Amino acid sequence: MSGVSNSDVDLIWNSLKKQDVISFGASEISISFDKKPARKTNKSTSQHFAIKDIGRPFDIDAVCMEGSNEKSSHNDEKDQDKAKDISDFCSELFCGLDIEKTPVMPLDGDSDDDEEVAKENGRPQLRSNAAWRIERVAKALCSDDASSRVVGLIKMKDAINTLLTNRTVPPILNYDLPYNDSQIKLNQNLPLISDFVKPNLSKNAEIRPLKALEERRTVKHDDLNESKGRLQMILNACGNSLFRLIGDNKSEKCRILSLECLNALLLSGIDLGKHIPYMIPALCARYPPCTYDKDMDVFVQDRHLHEFYKRGGATDRQDRNGLLSQSGAFQVIEPNEELRLDLCRTFECIMRGVSAAGAERSLDAYYPEIIFSLQTSLIDPFPELKVNACRLLVQLLRIPHWEHGSKYFATGLARSVLPNCRHRNTNVIIAAMDLFEACVCVPDRAKVKGAGTAAIADLVGFREENAITIAAFYDSQCGISVNTLAELACHKNHRVRLRCCKMLSYFLVYLPDRYDHQQRLLPYILSFINDDMLDVQNTALQCIEKCGLQYECEHPDGVIERRQFGVDGEDTIDYDIDLPAPFARRPSLGARLFVRANTSRFFLSVLGELSNWKEQTRKRSAELLLMLVVYCEEYLTKDFQHTIISIAKAIDVEHASRCENDHLKVLDKIKQVLRLMAKYINPETYLPLLYPRISGDDSSVSKNSYSYATILSSLVEGASLPGLIPHWLTLASLLSNANCIGQFASTQTRIVSLNALIVLIGRGANEDY
């Protein structure tokens, strides 16, 4: 208490004795002092006058009536400094008073002592005790009566809204995507003082602004500074009571108003440093308990159940709850879903204020608690809360200062948000994909990878062969793996498909360890090329082209040889015609080489899905196979023996179900694939494979050769004429075989064979040989 002498203390203490009763609403507070006033000197009179004037700016009713009106005059710098010292000292004195709550009668006006003091000092009488000063509001918030707490919160809210008029709020969090060149480290040393205090001067520097700078300030800036000081005083006086009311179980109105007042104060740009240790625990106490198992990278809501799972019990992993079904029990502490949403918004206001002040270090010790609270909101049944929690977590994971903390929780957050990717609400799905992308892309600079890339295996439902959990023997749902990415890729809403395509594009282009996931993600990008929406198609094509450019830079030897010697294809084939939509020309060399390098691992699986029992799966497999033919061209020759057998089986399935699923036209898509294949494959490759199966020389093939005749007919239609002419007689004799057009051949086989023979004769007649 430097700057105030002992005599000043005595004078201020004697001044405070005069005001012995403060009433507010139904709950009254009395301060017991000696009623006998002390004799005052001239010095005490001036000090007493200063104390009363300092009390007026914090009169809540006065603030509300002032509104946004500008002050006409200001005290000089010396008086303001003196008043500030006395105000600080008054605050310390008030903190040490022994306050007893006793019922007294409300006062309608000023006390007699106040009138005598006012006459002695020769000044107008101040507001009555019924006026809502900041001290009265602070005590009202501690009242046992809920109505008094509500009235106090309403008065505080009105004053805060008035003081916030014409003030700018911190901007919305919008951090850039990761993977920049700057090295970001998490400073584990907690600050000893608030990072919000501006400016950061040395010990010997003068804290107060210079007089020359003060003179250059406009009246508007002075008003803003004064309103900021008033807001700071409100938070300092009422902060702890306000935080306590967040958990007021008796009055929902108090919880609502307390969060509204707190959010407004958080966005006012005032110093929050000394209030954070009280505010964050008060907010986190409104969420169910949550822990994190780093060994398994999962969040745990029920610790006993998780230990039971780790011991091999018949229960599923907790992050999979809600993956198969959205229904289920959810533990809540705050029963009102709108208030749970306000709690999430309060965390957002905290982050906005912290980021605007550059004081992220102030929350280092509370970062895990914030993550636990927001992760609990991800499993909340309220859709809007899920969306807000996802958006806030995305920004938290992108803050450079907390990169190490984000890396620790990245995989667990990515797994916990997967059930939301199967939600019915489109906004929830899109927000969940935003969060999954942010989790996967958190930089792990030590290992040069994405910190959450392990969750990509969970996204595609990958499971090791011959590996099954113990719980699957007792509950069939525990052994089910869900390919969430496949559902997103064929979602009925085009916004979901577009966001999914952008997410996969970012993974394939920007992830440092993208090479480990290209073969898993590439089929879905290729399937987006067949999408009905033009934006989705363009996004997928641009992704493949960017990957092709990267491939050219990483494999310059093979690309230079092809371009320099002109060996990129055959001269007899026109590669720019008869391409399916949306291709207008042949893909670039790098794009084709990139797709070829990653096709071998999943190509046979695509062929196997052509005969799947679900018609939609067969349709999408045929469309994906068509895209592979465009990019792979003659590269597919090496697997053509498997291609023939798989396509023949698929034709049999489509022929059997044609009457039921004719609207899908999967058979027409398969024929289009064969016609495009014939453009790149020489007849010398497939004739030895088809001849014995159609002519009947192969005893292992069924007598019905309809499927193989259909394959040959489509290949004849799409083959280039220069490659078809040398084998014209062989094809003609095969198609006129008794097994194709004989009396014992089926009607469908004869029709297909005759159509192919007509095409073959027509093409031969048009060529001059």
C-alpha cells in the first residue's frame, strides 16, 4: 500500500464508518461500526470527497443511464492517478471487512450520517443506498435468495452491455492450416503474471502513460479506456461470485444470466489473468468426468468399464459407442441443452480473448481440461452443440502455441468424432469432417507425419486379417468394422460429398506421410470423378493432377525419358476420343503414372465387388473401374486374366437380376468399361483367353457362354481397327461357332454373338484392305 500514509488510512477508515447499512432486495447486509463519528480535519475532508467520487463511476444505475454518451470533460492526470491509488486501497479495505448478514429494514433514502457528511464537505448529496453500486451487486450475487441473485445479474448485464457500446470485440478464431516452415514449440513454463497486462514495461519504467501521449488521445479513446476500466472493476469485484453462479443448481435463470455476463466480459478485452484459475474449473465442473488413455489413444468416460475392456472383458471400446447406433445413454450435469451450448460458447469467448491478447500461455495448465470438456460435447445428443464443439476444437488444434498439446490428443479426438460422421444432420457431418481433418493434419515434426494419421485406418474400417476382439464372441456388434469413408463418399447430400472430397484431397496432397495412405484413399477420390455435381468432379480431378505433378517431381527419370523419346503410348491409338465424362482429353502423364503406381493393391478388390450382392456396390465398382481404365490404359493388360473372369461373373449376376434392377444399368456400365479397355489392349492379349471359353474347348466353363460372348462383343466394338484387322478371320469364325449361334445356344447368346458379328463385318467392309 505504498503511496498512502497511516494518517490517510485512519481518515479513510473513519469515512467508511459513516455508511453502516447497505440494503438490496430481500437479503440485507449490515456492517457494524462505532456510531460515534470522528472529528474530521481539512485533510480528511478532501480524502473523503475523493473516495465518494471514486465510488460514482462504479454506480451501476449511473452507468446504465449514461449509455454511450460521451463525457464533456476529464480530470487531469494527477487527480486520476491519486484517485486510482485511493480506489485500489479502498478495494483492499473492503476485502478485509467483517461482513455479517443480518435482516434490516430497507432504506428509502440516505442515512442521517451521510447528510451530515455531505453538509460538512459542502457537496451535493450522493445517491441513496438503494442505488445499485458495484459493491451492492457483488453482495447480491452472494445472496441466499434466488430473486436477489437474478436482480443483481440483470443489473450487471445491463451495465456491461452499456459499457460495451462502440467497443470492438476480438475477432472470430480463424487459424491457417498447418505445415508451415516455422518451428512451433509449446512453452511449458507457466506465467507468473498475467499475459494480458499491456504494455510490457521494465520494473523502472513508468506504468502510467506519458503526458504527451495522453494529450494526443481523443475524447472517444478516453471514454473507451474508462469503460474498459469499469468493466475490469466489475470482473474484479464480482468475478468469483459470477463463476460460482455458473453451477447454481437452484436457479436456471441465474446460470443463464451468469454465462451471458461472463461471455460479454470475456469479449471486452480486459485482463483475465488472475481469474482464469477460478473460471476454468467452474466451467469444467459442468461437464461429466473424462480421462485419456494415451496407450490406446482413446478418451474414457467410464474408467471402470475401460479397465474391464483392457482386461479382455466382453465390451466394446468406448470411442466406438455410437458408431453403430446413435441412440444410447449420455451422462449430463447441466440438464439444459441450451446452457450446455452456452458453456461451449464461453470456451470460445475465452479463446478469442486469449488469442487477441497473445496470452495463450495463461491457459497452458488448463489445456487438457478444456479438451476433455469439449470432447464430452462431441457425444452430446444436441446437434448444434456438436457443431460448435467441432468448430472450436478445429481452431484449438491449429493454434501454433499448443501444437505439442494438440499432437498428444490428435488421434483420440479423430476417433471420438467418427460417430458424428454418421449423424443424420448434415451440418454435424460436415463439422465432424472438419475436425477429423484438423486432427489428422496436426504436425508431428519429430516424425515428419500427421499426428492423427493412425485414425485413417478407423475411418476406412480397416482390421487386420484373422484378428477379432474377444468381445465379438459374446456380442456380434463388437466385431463389426464400419467403413465410414465409404458412406461419406456416397452420401445423398452433395455438400457432404464435396467436403469429403476436399478432405481426402488435402490428405493426398499435403500430408507429410501421404505415401502410407495413398492406396487407401485413392479409390474414393477416383469415385468422386463420377459424381453428379460439377464441383465435386472438378475437386477430384484437380487433386489427381496435383498428385501427378508431385509424382513428376519425385520421379524425374521415368518422366524425362518418356517425354524426350516420345514413348508415351502408341501412334495407332487416338487417346483423346471416346473418353467418358468428365474427361475432355487424356490425363497428364504424371497423373496417369501416379494412379498406376497405386492401383495394383486394390484393383482385384474392385473386380471382386462387381459381383457384390448389393446393386449399389456393383454400380459404384463399375464406375470406379471405368476411371481406372482411363488412367491406367494398357497397364491393365498384366491382370487381364483376372479381369475376364471377374467381369464374366458380374455379367451373370446382372443378367439374373436385370428385371429387378434395370434402373441401375450396371450391365451397360460394364460394357462401357470393356469397350474402353479394347481401345488400349491388343486382341492378341484376350483372344487366347476367350476362345476356349466361347468355343467350348474349356470343360471347366459352364455350357452357357453368354457372359463371355458379351465380353467379346464389347471388346470388338471398342477395339481400334488397325489392331482388329489381323485377327478378323479368327474372330469371325469364333462368333459363328455353333456354341454362339447354334440351335443349342441360348437366345441371349445368339443375339449377342450375331450383333458382334454384324459389327465386325461392318467395320471390315469400311476399311480399304
